[in-house]
Amino acid sequence: MIAAIKPAGSNTRGLLAYLYGPGRQDEHLDPHIVAGFAMLGMPDLGRDEAATLTELARYLDEPVRLRNSEFGQPVTDHVWHCPVRAAPEDRHLSDAEWGEIAQRIVEAAGIASPGDDLACLWIAVRHADDHIHILATTAREDGRRSKLHDSGIRIGDACREIEKDYGLRQLKKGDRTSTRRPTQGEIHKAKRLGWEQTSQQWLEGRIRAAIPHAASAEELLAYLEADGVAVKPRRGPSGDLLGYAAGRPGDLNDKGEQIFHPGGKIAPDLTLPKLKARLEAVVPEEQPTARRNKPTTPWQQATEALDTLHTQLTDTSDDDSGDERSQAHIAALGELIEATAQQAPTNLRAELHAAAAAFARAQRSQIRAEDRAADGVRIAARDIVNTATGPDGSALAALIAALVWSAILAGRWHEAKQHAHQADAARQALHHLQSASDLAVGPVLAGLEHRQPKEQARLTLASDVRASVPEHAARILADPSWPDLATVLADAEARGHEPHQLLKEAVAQRELDTARQPARVLITRIQHTSRNPAPNRRAEAARRRTTTGASGVSHGTHATQVPTPPTGARPLNRPRL
């Protein structure tokens, strides 16, 4: 059950005309009052042919007129309007049941409590099977105004109790971090203009898509303008950016002027202060191309950055700073999913974009994010959107598989914090990420199919699986992708890696209990970790001895000196590097 409080108005008769009228598409049937304050003597146009809209409006406005005449300060925002709608699958509710529900709603809102004879006047009008409209005038009979602060939260809590008591579909409790629901007017306008989304929804998508491309709020607004979004910055006398609003081209008011939406009205986490905290938390690297001793692509760097995210989200320490770091990583994860969607091959983009849109609700909660903690993931997202080359198949498959595991961990974290809406959003995103993962890994498996190791080699590798991960061995070896995993392990062994060690490391990074196909999950992970030849330990030891010796001589320490061979003698043998 959803109760949506509308902005306060001043025209009681005008709202009554809508409630008792035919509706915008003749959808209003048999409008009548099912409940109200002091029903005795209240005219009901739906049941009394002699009653008029003016008469009913005067009845409801009487306390407002008395207050205005007594206090001399006219009240102009006195019309309180709250539609209450049941879910499509809910059972049919009788007039008496809707009347009881309306009474509980106005009590929760602070409009009228049982036994309060001086409460605000209100009515509940039903003109359809699945919803009612509650109209109240917010001046009490004693001249005071009703206290409606945080009434939306109280009404939401009341709706959750009503759902239980009447056996209706039970929705999740809100936490004041969701986006505003589109109004009927916005929905009808989008439909009239042939738009699939309302302006608010369209703008939210455009802003989230722009975030990985910007390193500051100024860059973000410039990118949005270049992308065709109407931007209206608000600046102080010094020229500093103080706020912004965005508009969708073609979304005009009745005067033909562009309609702008403040960032905070588009989504709670898109205010200027929150965007600046996210964008400017990343410290640019002095040598971004030399992050590691071995060459990696942005896609591989993103997979490694997610390892840090996985560690953070599985941290069981119970402290506020840990929660703030986890929330920051989840917010950055949404940006990485969006960046991946923009640069992925065409056949993957629909699922990845759907995952990014669904995950947006999981990116924010009432826990404040410590944005600097997740700069590694954000750097990876920026590198991906700025790379000129696409990923190779195995790197992309490994990244999307890591995103799948990240979404699972994000959902678990939100569930542990009792963030019901965010956990549900993570599950929705997971569904799309899994579909994208299946598409991405297909070409990888096809390439492995034609060069599988011989039977004896597979048996040896199967023994490695049983020895290294015995608790998962049966499922791995029964997976149809096991022969492909054996190929990956054989390739890694040829590059000097130890298969049993790779298996242990992979399972430590990603538990397999939730994996639909454990062998397939291990394929992408092991391909990522074994992509470079294993280091030569003898060469590394020799390098360290040489470095230590040189350092010791330069500092005057008693380093062991290597004797110079006599003339004509064979040189000392050195490990091959």
C-alpha cells in the first residue's frame, strides 16, 4: 500500500472537482465519501443529488476562514491531499475497510486523532476499486495548525502495519534515501511526448553516466552540457559553484520555458555537496601507467581494485568507520558498473546498463560514505571510460565475474544492515550482471574447447582440485565447464604457476557456495591471476643478493665480496633470468 502526500494547495473546491469528476481518462467511477471527520451534516455529492461542490468546500474550509478572521494572517497552503493506493494483486477492499484505513492514515499524519473533537476536517473519497483520496484542511477548529513534520515517515510506518493487518502485499520500510516517485502529471506528460522515462528519471540516468568521466563538479556540469543536458549552475559572488539544476531538452512549462530540476530532487545522492565529495575524493596518481611492475589493462586493473572492495565488504569488524568505508565502496561499485556498461561490446551493454540502473538504489543509504576509502575503484572506472581500446575476452569476462561477486557481497552487507530496499536493488542488479557474465564468458569457453589437455593431464589436475579445495571438488569436477578449467590450469602451469596454489587463492577470493557453475567462476578468476608468467624465484633471489651487496658496499658495511676469477678462468655460473 502506497500513500503519496501531494504538495500543499489552496483550492479546496478545485481538488474536490477533480475527485468527483470523470478523471483525465474517464477512469473515475461512483465517487463517494467512505470516511471523514464529523460525518453528520457533511454533504456527499456521490450520495446526495442536492449537494454541491461549493457547499462541501465551504464546509471543509470553515475552520480556515475562522482562523484567518481571528488571527489576521491568511492561510494559503491549507489543502492536504494524500492518495492511498493498494497493490494490483491485493484483494478487493470494501468501503468500510477503506474507511478504517483512512482513519489510521490521518491519525498517523497528525491530521485527526480519535477523540480529538477540535481536529482538522477531512474526508476520504473513493472513485475506484484500488485507491482512495484523503483531503484535509490543516487548520484545526481551535485555530491551531496541525503538526505535519515527518508525516510521510509516520504514514509509511502505518501503511506497513495496515498491510499486515489486512493481508495485503507487504512493502519494505522506507529510509528517506529513495528518489521521488513521478507524479501522474509527469507520467502523462512523458507519454504524451513519446518519452519512455519522465524527465527526472532521464536526468538521473544522464548524470550517473557522466560521473565516471569527471574529476570535479565543474567538469561534470561541462560534460552534461556537451551531452545535451540543459544545466543551470548557481554561483556565489566569487564565482564559486554553490548548486546546480538540470533540465531535459523539450521539457517546457506552459510559458515555453525550460523546466529545471535541482540535483537533490533528481536523486538524494546527486546534490552538489555529495557529488563533490565523490568526485574530488580521488587523488590523481603521478604515474598512473606504472602502477605495477607488470603491464595491465584498465580492465585488469579494475578487477584487482574489486579485490579491495571484496575485502572491505567481508570485514566483520563492527565499527562506524568500517561501515562508512563499505558504503563508499558500494557507491563506487555503481560507478564502475556504469563505466563498464559504456565501454563493453554491444551485445553486453543492455544487461550492463540495466544492472547499473538497478544498482543505483543500492549506492546510497543512511550511512555516510567515507569516499576517499574507495578511490581505487573510482580510478578504475575513470580509466575504463577513458581507454581507447576495448577489452580482450578473458579480461572482460574476469571483470564482469568480479562484478557479480561484488553485487552479491553488496546485497549481503545491506541485508546485514537491514537496508531492505538497497538489498533488493543489489539482487536486481545481480540478475542482469549474471546474464552479462554468461554472454561474456561464452567466447572464452569456445576458445578453450579446442585445445583441452590430454586425459592423463586432466586426471592429474583433478587430483590438484581434490587436494586444494576438497569441499568444492565434487561440484567443480561435475561442472560441464571442468574440461575448460583444466585447460586454463594447464596453461597456467606452463607459465610456471602451481595449479593447487591458484585454486586456493581463487576460492579465497570468491567463495563457491553461491556459484551456479563453480568451474566457470574459477576459469575467469584463474585466467586473471595467472595471465603473466610466474616469477623466477632463483632470479629474484639473485637480484636481491646483488641489490643488498651493492647497498652494503655503498654504505661501508661488511658485505661479502665475490672474488674476481683469475685470468683465463671460467666465469661463475649465474641463474638464468
